[in-house]
Amino acid sequence: MVMDEGVIKYHCHWIKREPVETFSIADLMKKRDLMHSLGLIGVYENGIGFGNVSQRINNSNQFIISGTQTAHFPTLKPEYYTVVTDFNIEENSLTCCGPIKASSESLTHAAIYYYQPKIMGIIHIHNYQLWQKLMFKVPTSNPDVPYGTPQMAKEMFRLFDQENLGGEKILVMAGHEDGVICFGKDLDEAVNILFNLRDKLP
């Protein structure tokens, strides 16, 4: 398997801006650092980073997401988050405003927020045991679809329509080794779904 995780594949229109206010992402920072402390966000031995978190901004399709190439930091300060202000899945493009470029998985987050307006927070982690155990037991993306592509974004739509992703609120990315995404009406719900399934594993 060719490891190209962490590489931005979409057309990124980056507008450099000041960081968002700390108070507005306090919970996002807390959840991200928790995932890192548990080894669910981090860096492989080959130096490739994995995992990211995001939260929707009010009722818009804009969202705040951890920046690219930040997975190695135990804690992320506000300058390592950015705001995705616009995206076009068909054109494989995304606009972000902030001190850093958005995560390589941002189009997938965008697709989920776009398709399910009630979702307010998304957590993308990597864990081989969880990935292997949950494969095809929860909504699972097509193994032939690579991460960070319009095809993966459209896979989210298929999983909502055909595999009850809206009810399960967790999915396995079969073509993105170790990759699991969970989400909810807030980040607490996303974490609870993840931990409940993790704790049930034999």
C-alpha cells in the first residue's frame, strides 16, 4: 500500500488570516488533544500524520478544522486551526481562512456537514484494531475509493442514503487504512459513540 496520508489532494485556496478566538474552539481543542493523548491522532513511524477534528460554525456549511501537518503536536493552539469558508466537491476545491491550511481530509468533513445539517462536530481518528473490527459492521466506504478525493466525499452521500450513516454516526474508511470517522450533534456525542464501540470490542 502506498502511504500518501496527510497529503492535500484538493485545490486549496488559502487566505492567510488571524486565528479564531480561543473561546470559540475551546471544546474542539480539548477533544483534539484528548484524541492525541490516546494515540488516535498522531504520526506513524514514517512521519506521516493522521487524524483531525472539526466543528460546524452555527447553522452554516462553514466549519473550523485542525490544520494540515499538525498531528505530531500533543496540543494544538488556535493558530493550528483554520476556517473552511467554501468548498466545491465536483471541482475538488476548498477555500480556507486562517493561519494554516486545512487538513487533507477537509472535503470529507465538508460533505458530511453539507448532507446532514444537524451534525455539529466530526472526529477522524486512526486505530488499526477498531478499523479492522468495525469494517463492514458499521457503514464502510468502498475500499477502492482513496481518501481526500471527491469520490470519498460522494461516498459519504452513499453511506447516508444506503447504509444508515445518519443513524450510526460512525464509519470505516476501507480505502484509508486505520481510518474511522465519527460525528454527532456535538463533539461529546461523537466521542461517546467512538468510546462505546471501542469498549465493546473483544
